[in-house]
Amino acid sequence: MSDGGNRQLLVVLLLALLLGFPIISLRLLGTHTTSFSPVNRTPTVNKCRSLKLPAGPPPTFHERSESDRFVPGTPPTLIRNATIWTGAYNRTEVIYGDILLDKGMIINIGRIQPILLQTYGAELVVFDARRRWVTPGIVDLHSHMGNSPSPDLSGSADVNSFKGIAQPWLRSVDGINTHDDSYQLSVAGGLTAALILPGSANAIGGQAYIIKLRKTAERSTSSMILEPPYQMNSSSSDLSSPPRWRHIKRTTWLTFLLVGENPSRVYNGTRMDTMWAFRQAYNEATKLKQKQDEFCAKLEAGQSEILDGQGEFPDDLRWEALVDVLRGRVKVNTHCYEAVDLDAFVRLSNEFKFPVAAFHHAHETYLVPDVLKRAYGGPPVSAIFSGFSRYKRESYHFSEFAAKILTENGLTVVMKSDHSAINSRYLLHEAQQAYYHGLPENVAFASVTSNPADAMGMGHRIGYVKQGMCHFAEYTSNYPDLAIWDSHPLALGATPVQVYIDGIAQLENPAVAKKPDELQRAPKIPNYDEEARKAVEYDGLPPLSPTESSSDLVIFTNVKQVFIKSSMRVVRDFFVHDEDALGELIASKGKPICWGSHGTCSFIVGSRTSKPTIVDLQGGSVSPALSYYGSPLGLQHITLEPSTTDGEIFDPLSSDVPSILGNGALIRAADGLQYGSRDALMAYRSGVTTAITAPEHGQCFFGLGTYFSTGASHKLELGALPQEITALHTAVTYNAASSVSIQIAVLRRLFLSASEDTSPLGTAIKKVATVGGQMPLVVEVGNADAIATLIMLKREIEAVYGNTVRLTIAGAAESHLLAKELRDANVGVIVGPVHPFPHSWDIRRILPGPPLSKDSVISKLLDHNITVGISPVGLSRFVPPGNWNAQNLRLYAAWTALDSDGRINKEQALSMASVNLEKLLGASAQAENTDFVATVGGDLLDPTSQVVAILSQRSERVDIF
Ligand SMILES: *[C@@H]1O[C@H](CO)[C@@H](O)[C@H](O)[C@H]1NC(C)=O
Ligand SMILES: *[C@@H]1O[C@H](CO)[C@@H](O)[C@H](O)[C@H]1NC(C)=O
Ligand SMILES: *[C@@H]1O[C@H](CO)[C@@H](O)[C@H](O)[C@H]1NC(C)=O
Ligand SMILES: CC(=O)N[C@H]1CO[C@H](CO)[C@@H](O)[C@@H]1O
């Protein structure tokens, strides 16, 4: 197999771990005959009695005066002047006041009697929240933290077992590594607890455990577990008290995925095989449960052989977890995307009579609310992503309005990370995005706090700010797991200024960015009822193609701001303070020809005979469109469906190049473009009207990038391909088939011998090296050592040819370590993702940004006057596919400015997502010929503004949505 294939295999395996592609070895059940019994046989009478107890908190829970997780020496803390979103009253209650934390509990909320505070004396630590928002710590219902630690090193991934299709006896807790950079990073995003699910390679993956993310004195996995289920050690359980909730993960999917190289890892099953595996397993459990119940009935009836100790309580460690499911004492978490699977699993729940806590991924639950309502014991919650979709067929019918639609159907929504598929540091951002798509404020807040806590059966401990009293039905006090935010939690970029877990402050000297006052309120959301209705009407695939304005002349009225491109940057050219004196902009054949205050352009309208189209921007703005770079947008419709993509490309470093291609062949992305993918059209409708894509991103050693329109329907359409060839792309990749030193040696050889090479590759290299930087060289790389090597190589090449090489570093997670050197070498940088994450060792030295560091990689580079472009996605083959994220570029641009403590303004943020990117990627010839985007409800960087029109002078038209 080619190296390209190997690389793809790696990507696929990684994705399989996170997103649940079925890579399973098939070993059917029922072959074991031995029966294992718990080591210690507690008196059988108690055992029988205990079977009837429902799961829940320990009986003494509500009377406790000190938390089980209290760490002696933790000072009592008073958080003063807080705006507290408690979670009570349908998650709408907000209290202004103080919170008193002590003994690992929330002692009091609101107006606290001075007399109570006096009892603490000088020991009391006071934190002035200055009216900031305080919420319960964020709770993640779906994480692989610890089971799949970052950076990823061999032997550390304990997500999936490949030893069977249904293995309820496996437990995630046995593989939760205490070393994972994610813990600290995610705490810095306000995350305090997570359910660690086994992976989704198996129909029944095993038992899941809830952890708290803080480091414990014991440094052990066990000490991280929240309310340990009684079965954690089956020989020491108190049978007289009700059992704690336990959790299990199962997977109903089906994508057929032949990984190829390693058939023992491939489960060749179909949906029918999976459901049979479930039914077979539940049948075993049902039989065992019946035996237990019969045994206990006999015991209760006083049958002598049992009392004489002749009979033995029927048990089996392999099936006991499923028996507990049947007894309703396990929160069943099911990975399940499509209607067919949701329906099948609901059928199963009714056949065997067990409740389902949550459907995970659940991309189609919004299409089948009635199926969920039919589930045994009530509808499961839907644990979904805000936008992560179209990576495989099962996720193709995704809708960003799913959360809103589910809520309107009376169903419960949870936003989850599947960390590290989505970096759980930004789980709150998932809730924000759902909110921006119409999810009510209280539900968006609940979707990452109380809803996941309740779905775990842990609402008595986490997910609320509860101190007992009258706000909540039962008397209870939650853990003091709290996050204090620098802005409203649903405002884009909300970042903790402090996080408490078990009442212990988690951030030492947090870096706090100043935020504008308006961010202390939730942004106003447009009405998306019509969009939501259409999503359902079209099964998640509403038409996205643009509609062209019927008139050549379009007048935009009530314009508040106009941004333009000028001298290779974005500047604000028109702005009115006064909402009563808004301006206008006129476009002819897609080209803005006049703008200014009201009346400025009347002369143009007067001189035309045709009737213009009028678009009222209601105080919105017009700004240059954005450009996307980062994933193979335009080369694929569904990343993991080969028939929908351009296909695989060989890597000349490790495979034989087909001889028919000839020597020094060079692949052009332009030749493989596929227009009209949903990701491209969604990007277009979000103001990202062009994209730059290189061949099979990071998978072939060299390729020529292309600059194309995301809104065009085919390549020959006017303006569809503004620049066929942009730059020469390559990558320096760690853990690849060839060493980094070999990759550099190849670059050196090709560049230093370019003058004799007349092949397509040689010709392109000459354009980079010998003809004075006609074409940039774009290298995807994150590691600082490799970047330093490239800077040296650049000098070497420049010395030989006496020319400047235009080098762009893309990805660049560690580039802040070389900011000065990059500046001195005049190298531009594209940072992708905007918030780097240490997926692999070579990019482990990230600069995490607020609250962990004042600087971020972007601000550091800008401080050194480096030209910076941004991408919302990871420019590395080890991160999940990102085409779906192209539409979110504007959110990431805005977020970059918000993170920067005032150092980056809107103009710079817009530049980084447009002109800078185009310049760094060799597409700047088009700068003066740019598209424009018209928005209502704010400017393009306001997360809740709506794009209403695209002005394209290249294609001589205005598209109106
Ligand atoms: C709770 O909030 C949701 C969403 O805002 C709303 O639809 C529902 O009517 C509320 N329930 C009650 C009982 O007020
Ligand atoms: C799966 O099917 C493929 C193609 O039929 C076959 O080559 C492979 O050996 C099978 N793998 C397993 C585990 O049965
Ligand atoms: C960046 O540019 C500004 C303005 O031209 C200059 O004052 C500053 O010294 C430069 N910073 C660095 C690190 O070169
Ligand atoms: C700004 C503000 O609300 N300040 C209040 C903080 O809390 C103290 C004590 O509760 C009050 O006295 C301040 O007025």
C-alpha cells in the first residue's frame, strides 16, 4: 500500500476512535460457558433486596455537611457581586449577589448574612466578580479525555477494544490516563466534569465513568471519579443503600468502511449484524436477570435449599452491567446518527424494556422526534454537535437548526465535544453556536450544564448552582464547580476569569482580556423559524444555491458601515454613528460603484431606466468577502465517501509514481474541483465566497493550489475560477513514512537543482526560487524546529539564486516560539486552527491564550509585524476533517479580535480572513476584484448578523438570500 494510503489509514483510525466508524473484529457472543461470580459473596438476602433499589445519590447525601471531595486546607471562599445563572426555574433564574463556598459545598447564595461571614474571620478568601456572570462548571456528556490523551503517543489510546462486538464488561476507567494536556486546557475553558465514554468501534463498547478534571493530591484515576458507581470494586459494595448511577456506551451505526491494510481490525458487519449482537447480548442478560429474580423469589419464599446455603446467587461479571441496564440502573448512552438506527434502537429498548439516557451524535433525531418519544421509559436526550457534519454519509442530513427543532418538539438537547473531535475547552462555544441558530437562551445554557448533568443522573452534584433552599425541590447542595466569565456565557469568545472545582480555584494568575460592555448581554438572535421548517421539509438538505438579483442595479439602503480592501488590507471606508442617518451603497453588475450617506448616489439611480432591486440592510454593513483555506473544500462533498471526492493522491516519497504521469508531474487542485458541495455553498452563504485549496491536503508531497468561488455551480461559470494556479504547496510531516530529515533533503535537492529541471515540478520550483518569488511556497508545518530548518533552507536557496523566496508557514501551532526569526526572514504565517491544540508531540508547545497566557500565537506574531492569515481548522492530517467549518470563518475572525485584549480590531480581523490569506497563498492578484458581503443585524463579524446578499463583480451579479 502507498504511503498516501498509510496516512489515510492513520487519519481513518483516529477518526474511528472519535467519531465511531466501525472498526471491529467480529467475535460473536455466547461462546463462553464459564460463569464468574463476584469475589466476595455478601449475604444473599441483602443482595436480593438490593436488586430492587433504584439508582441515585447515597441516602445521607442531603444531610452531609462536608463534601466527599472536600480537600482539607481549601480556604472558604466568597465570590462577591456575581451575576449567577443558577439553573433553577427552567434554567432562567439569575441571582445578583454572592456565593459562599466551604467544605467542598455551596453554603449560601444571594444576600449572605454578615454574621455568617464573620464566623470565617480572616480565613475567608474574597473574589470580587464585579457583576460578571457565574455559571455552574461546564459538563461534557461525551469525552475521550484520558482514554485518548494528548499529545497522542503510541500505547496511550485506550478508546476502543478490538476484541469483540459487544463487551459490556469493559470499563473506560481502566484506561483513563492521568497525563493528558487536555485536562488543564479544558478547565481553562470552564469545563469541570466529563463522562468518559469508551469508543464507538463496538456495538457495546463498555462502561463509562464521570471524572472531575482537576488534579488530585493522590494523582490517581480513581480520585478523579465522581460518585463512584458501586460496581467499581465488586467485592466492596454496601448493599443496604441504593446503588449509584452507572453508565454504558453502545453504538448503533452503520457506515461501511473498509480500512484495508489490517483486516483483523475490520468488522465486516451490517446494521443487521449489529442489531443481532445487541439482541443476543440482551437476551443473555435477560436470562441472567430471570435466574436472579427466581432465585430471590425462592429466597423470599423461604425455600430451604437456598437458606441452607446450597444455592448460589446467579451472577456473571460479563453480563451484570447489562442486567443492571434491564433493572433501570444504568444510563445508556448510544452513539447513533440516522433515523434507521434511532428507530432500531428504540425498538430494542422496547423489546427488552430498558430506558435510553442519550443518543450521541444524533444527527437525525430532529427529523424523527416521534421515534424518540416512543423509547421505553421516555425520550432520550440528543447529544449533538453545533456544526460538525458531512464528514461521513451518516452525518450528511445534519442541520444547524437541530437543537432548536428538538427543543420545539419538547425534547432535551445536550451539546457535547467528543473530545478531541471538538476541543472540549470550547464546549461552551458549541452552545453559543446552537444559540446563534435559534436555540432559546435558557436551553443553550442548559445544554452544557444542567442537561448533561441530569442525563448522567448527577444533577444533585453538578450542572447547577444549588445551595438547597427553596429554589430546588429537594434539599441539596451541589459541588462548588463554577466558572466566572469575562462576558455573557453566550457571547462569542466568553472566557473564564476563574474556574472552581470542589471549591478550589483552578487558574493561577489568569490573563483576562477586556471585553466591550455590550458583551455582558446575550446577543440578539434573528428568527429562524422558516429555516428550521425548511430543514425538516427537505430532510436536512434544503436547497442552498444562490438566487441572482433580477436587476443589474442593486441599491442597499440603511447602511451603517462599508469596509473595503485598500493597499492590501481591509479598512472601514464609511461609518455613521447616528442610526437615524444611515447611508447607502449601489452596486452595478455586482460591483459597488457608489456609497456614502443617504442621497449620495441619487444621481446614478436617476440616470438609469431599469428598475433597481432594493435591499434594506436595517443598519447592517457591506464588507469584503472572506477567503477560506485549510481543508479540501471543493475537492470533496463527504470527506470519507471516496465516490464523492477527488480521490487519493500518491505520495512520491513512499510510493511509485504511475509512470504514465511522467517525471516531475505536479498535481493541480484546480483539475479536481467539484462545485456545489453543501460545505462550499454554506460557506458562500456565510460570506466566505472564495477558497484556496491544495491537492489532497497534506497527503501528496507537492501540489498546486487553486483559488475558486464557493458559490459557483461549475468551473466554466463566469468568475468560478478566478485563479487556476496560486502557490506551490508542500508539508513537513512528523510520524510519516519518511523522516523529517528526508523530507527536507528532498526539498533541498529539488530547489538547488531547479535550474536544470524542465518538468512541471521543476518549472513550478523555478517560479518559487529563481524568478524572484513569482509564486509562494506554502509549507504546512506546526513544529518550531522544522520551521527553523525551513528558515535556514530559505536562506540557502536565496543565497544560491540571489532571489527572495516567498515562504508561507501554514498550521504553525508553535510559530510563536520563532516570531522574531520569522519576521527577520520575512515569512508569512497562516494560523490554523485559530486556537491550536496539542494533538501530537510536534505541536505540543502551544501558546494557549487567555486565561492561561496573555498572548496567543496570533497576537505574538502580530506584535512582530508578521503577515498573519487565519483558518478555522487544523492544518494537519491528524485532525478531523474540516470542510464544514469553512462557514464559521467569520466567527473565528471575530473571536481572534475578542481574545486579543484590544490589540486586534475588526479591520485587522477581516484582513486576516481575506487579503492576508490571499497574499500568503498567492491569490492576491484578485485583491481589487473582490466580492462583497451585505449583512443585516450587524457587520460580518457580529456572530448573529445574517448575510443577505453577495456582490460579485467577477461574476457580474448580486446574489440575494
Ligand atoms: C422552559 O423553557 C423553554 C425554552 O425557552 C420553553 O419553551 C418552555 O415553555 C419553558 N417551560 C416552562 C415550564 O416554562
Ligand atoms: C472483510 O471483507 C473483506 C472483503 O470481502 C475481506 O478481504 C476481509 O478479510 C474481511 N475481514 C474480516 C475481518 O472478515
Ligand atoms: C512593528 O511595526 C511598528 C510600526 O511600523 C514598529 O513601531 C514596531 O517596532 C515593529 N515591531 C517589531 C517587533 O518589529
Ligand atoms: C459593584 C457592586 O455591586 N458592588 C457591591 C459588591 O458587594 C458589596 C458587598 O456585598 C457591596 O457593598 C457593593 O456595593
